[in-house]
Amino acid sequence: MNKRQQTLQAWLNNICGIPVNTLECIAGDASFRSYFRIVHQGQSYIAMDAPPDRENCHSFVAIANALRAMGVKTPTIFASDLTQGYLLLSDFGDKTFLKELTLENANPLYQSALDTLSILQTCHTVEDWSIPLFTAQFMRQEMDWFREWYVMRYLEVTEQESKILNPFFDWLTDTVSQQPYVFMHRDYHSANLMKLPDNQVGVLDFQDAFFGPVTYDLASLLRDCYVAWPDDLVNEWALSYLDRLSLAVSADQFLYWFDCMSMQRHLKALMTFSRKYKRDDNKNYLQHIPRTLHYLLKISERYPESKALHHFLQAIPACVP
């Protein structure tokens, strides 16, 4: 048990009144947070350890409370120490969408997730927390991080060779930033959605929310880096989400937005996976690179403006160990 775990154990014992002899670590996410399941008097809890120099518990608490007030199922926060970065949360169990999805139950589960997303996107303000804007400048910065971490550090392609992508980056940034902006979870996918009783959806990992393009979370959900579905089914789900929105936009235009947003989202995902490997010595996410590349290759072939990306990705190896 490391020092932070010892301090967390003392906080649970002395402040929360929950005697803990051992901490059961459970699977985490692509952050520096750690999660532990504890049981006290027949009730299960999750203890979150979010080192304050790496993570921000303030946003988690504020956004969790705001979304829950709207009817979105987020964890209840029973206790918090924001200075140390400790939270005591309700336990949604182990049934992530990623574990539970099958071809037979995919449609009802995704329809529930889309219903939840339609509520989440109507969040306009969060008390005690300022939600940042997913600006064109930030979007463009993410593409430069893709160049740095995936292209240059992971694939060892030179910066000069990657400059051919600059016009594509500029076009994609401009195109995506013209979409209507809404509350954006930013990681709304199968590993962060929980299958709860009565077809309810538990939502996790929302602390990095932005106000951003309307199709961002839709792309995260339906073109998930962890699981893939047939194109016709994905488009059907995407258009069923359009039916939930009050947008004066054609089906073709919405799917075009969805495709463009998917490309930006997956460039960011490749950056994240390669950075976890090169910076943090974490190979766990490399297994998802082939699926993410497949999305990018397939979508980038559809549009003249994205052909540069398509040819670039075709010309370099995926380099997955």
C-alpha cells in the first residue's frame, strides 16, 4: 500500500466512519485517478483517489451534482476531501456497457444512452464550476498533439513529413467548429456508461466536460474506440438521435457533421493511446489503435478534403506491438 492509499484509508476510517483494513483496487480509466471498492454494513461504495496535482475533484463534484439534478444518473457523493483529492461515491457495480453489450441488446442499450445524452446536452450552467469552451484553437491544439505523440514519438515519423496534414487539420477544425455547441461529456462511450436496473444508464468520467460540437459525444458513443458496429446500424442510431434534437438540419448534413467530428475525435484518441504508452509506460491502450485507425481510414476516404489524412495513414505502419 503506497502513501496515498494509506492516507485514503485513514480518511475513510477517521472522517467517513468506514473501517477499512484493505483497499480493493478496481479497473480505472486513462487518467491518474484510482478507484477502490469498499463494503460497509452491507452497502458497497467507491473511493476515488484523484491526486490534486494531476486531477481536479472540484469539477467532478460540481458536474455530478448538476447532471443529477437534471435526472442523469451520476454517482452520489457521500463525502469529499477536495484538498487531498478523495471522494466517497455510490457504487454503480461492474456492468459497463463495454462488458454487457451484445448484438441482441445493443439497440435498447444505445437508445437508453441516446436518451440520456439528449438530457445531458441540455445542461447550460454548472454551479461553482465554469465549463470551458471547446474552441477551434483547442481543437487544433489536439491535432498538433496527435502529430507529436502518435506520428512523431510513437511512429517516429518526422515533423517535416507530417506537414502534409496541415491543410487537412485547418479544414477539419473550421468545419467542426461550425456545428451548434452544447454541453459535451467528452468521453461518452461504453467504458464510462453503466447498465443499471430498469434500463437506466449510469454516467461516469464527466469531469472534463466542455461546451462543444453537438456530434462530439455521439461520435464517442457510436464510433467507440473499444467496440465497433456495422455502418448502417451506426447511421441508423445517429439519425435516431437527430430525431431527438430541435435542429433544422438535413439527415445528410448531420451525418456529414458526425463523420467530421469522428475524425477529430479519433485523432485525439490515437494521441491519448500513444501518449499513455510513450509517456506513462502503459501498453493497455495500444490494443485499440487498429480499430481507431480503421475508423479514420474508412471515413477519411469519403471526402476530398480528408484524402490527405487517408493517404498519410495508408503510407505509415500502425506499429502496434
